[in-house]
Amino acid sequence: KAGVTQTPRYLIKTRGQQVTLSCSPISGHRSVSWYQQTPGQGLQFLFEYFSETQRNKGNFPGRFSGRQFSNSRSEMNVSTLELGDSALYLCASSLVPGEAFFGQGTRLTVV
Amino acid sequence: AQTVTQSQPEMSVQEAETVTLSCTYDTSENNYYLFWYKQPPSRQMILVIRQEAYKQQNATENRFSVNFQKAAKSFSLKISDSQLGDTAMYFCAFTISRQGNQFYFGTGTSLTVIP
């Protein structure tokens, strides 16, 4: 059974640009959640999607958005990138509450 | 507010010895799940052990066990017979049952197993 797949693994962008990250959950999982990991702030919840609907949202500015498709794949988008957006972005997929499997993450560097 | 506190930023243990990582949390909810995740240098978050808050019995997974004290809101992880492959960052976390899969993470404990 394939795990959670995040693409791309590494990304370098310039300030002011936008970026789209992708997460393919484990087959059959309908919940996908996203996290930002930085040395200073640790792991912070961005949002969760379930059956194409945003179920929860963390405390991030509107530049951070996401969506989920009918096949449960999810994308997150960050517009007008700032240096502080440099981070490891992790997604997790879940079949049932209280269970999550994480992808390997996308390392975003903003220069 | 939901918080997780890991008071030990770094720890080390000799190979084959036992080590305990501390975690306290705060929530006013009654139904939740608690987790320990391991993040090795590869950055993949790997589930170590999971505990349902309504269960009084402490969870165990091979060399890993927890000491769950619900009243004290404490959830420590014990690693027995430590192995070199246990070297990693360990995160304590919880989710609230009615909130789906929104994880609240601690700041992590960096564990080094010394040969």
C-alpha cells in the first residue's frame, strides 16, 4: 500500500512569487491536513480537508490556501511568498479520527 | 487553548538502556487522542505510539510504552533497550475527537542514542 506522497520534495522560490504543493493521501483516506514546520515555531497546523471541504483552519494569513479534489488529493498554495515562509511543509492523511500518516514533506526555500 | 509542553529539548541515552521522555498537555476537552511521533533526519514523521484518552490502560508497542496520567495531563514515553536507530526528534501531540485530525504538537525532544 503506497504511503502519503508529497511533491515536489524540494522547492526554491523568490520573494513575491506563489507556490503550489501537492499531497496524495493513502488510498481510501478522505482527510488531509497540512502543517508548517520551522525551527522557530515548530509544527503548526495550517488546515484540514475532508471530502473536498475545509474542516479546520489554523491561524495563518489568507496567503495560505488549500483545496481538495474528488480523489482526495490536496494542494496548498502560498501567494506572495515571504522569506519567513521558508519551511518544511508536511501533509498527513487519515482514514479515521485519531490516526494520521505523514508524508516526507516539501522543503520550501524562499530567497 | 490547547497546548503541549515537552520540557526536555535534548536527551541522550546509552545503547541498550532505558530512557523516558516527558510530555504534559492542556485541554478542556474530554475526548481526545495522544501520540508520540518520531522524526529522524530524513524528516519523515513516524508514529511511535497512540493512546485513546478514554482508555486507562497504557499503550505499548514493542520497546515503546507510555505512562498516561489523565488527571495530571501527563503522557510520557518510555523507550526500553534503546537502539541506535532510535536517534531522532520525538514529538508529543494530541487531537481532539470532535475536531477531526487537527494535531497540536509539542516542541520536540532530540534524543541521541550513544553506542
